[in-house]
Amino acid sequence: MNALSKRRGVAPLRTTPDLIADELRAEITRGEPPPGQPLRQEELAARFGVSRLPVREALRRLESEGLLVVHPNRGAYVSQLDAEQVREIYDLRVMLEGDLLVRSVKRMKDDDIRAIETVMLRAERQARGQAWSKLDDEFHAALYEPAARPRQLAMVMSLRGTVKNYQHAHAALPASTREWLRDHRALVEACRERDSRKARRHLEDHLERAAAVVISKL
């Protein structure tokens, strides 16, 4: 068992790259390290008590999620975006997530609605904790899963991950917890009614408000 596994007491089914990626992802989401900060493979290998190989794999995973940018011969850096780039990401999210939700609502069964409600209630119980961002991801993934479009969903989750890189701004979102949870309930209600147009309208409003908060805090 490597040093990271001992320190965190994680079940052995998790691989070393999994553990490293999880820890770095959590730190980046908290803004530590901040956007633009380099991540040196040799320093990470020493920190986690492993070779560079699992570190390299973990960094590749975070790059695929949009959290890192890897430059040849220069190394990995925490992604750094300006307001215009954040606006573009949210514009893409509105298009892709709105389309996914419409397709999803049209295919939803009662079991899908129950699964979405279960995630929503778990998110409500932990809305003011550190897990709020992860639970928000789980809620939206549950909304879009019935659409059965895995490539589009993967694109959406990558875009969501890229914005999380700005946790110092994104952290302002749970300050409006009541509004955030109200949006979730409105989305679920539209899904219960199988009203795809209403659901898309609620989602677009939800994303536009989030975009305004993040951009204003950059």
C-alpha cells in the first residue's frame, strides 16, 4: 500500500492514479493551487510517495476534465480562464445541457424520476457542506442520464469541471443556497410533469444566474 493509501485509509479497489486525481481535484476545486499554478510531477511523486507514472496518469485524467492544461516540455498548469472564456463555457453548457434535458424528459420513466429525487434530497441535506459541488454534479447527471447520450453527457461534465477550477468564484454559488435548491425543485417538478419546455426554461435560468455569479467574482 502506498503512502497516500495509508494516509487516507482508502479501500484497495481504488488505484493509485485514482487516489492522486481525487486529492488534486479536491484541492483545485478549493482554489489550492490557484489558476495558473504549475504542478510538478517530481514534487507530486515525492509528496505522495509514488513514482512519476501514476502521477502522470492522474494529471492526464484532470486534463481530460478541463482542470489542467498540459504544455509539451513545460508541464501541467491549473487551467486559467478569463471572463470571456467563462461566458463561452456557460453558453455551451446552456446549449448542450438544455438539449440533453429535453431529450431526457421525453424518455423519463417513473424510476428515473425517483432516482433524480433521491439525488436532489441528498444534495439538499448537504447543501451547505463541502460536498455541494459534487452533489450538484450528481443531480445534473441524473437529470440527463435518461437521454442515453453518453458522449454529449461527457462533454457537459467536462465543461462543468472546467468552471469548477474557479472555486474562489464558484464558491459564491452556495451562498445563495435557497435559490439553488429552489431551482432544483423546479426542475424536478417539470420532469414529473414531463414538460420538457418548462424544464429547459428553468435550467437556462439556473445556468445564467450561475454564470453571472462566477463572472462577477473573477
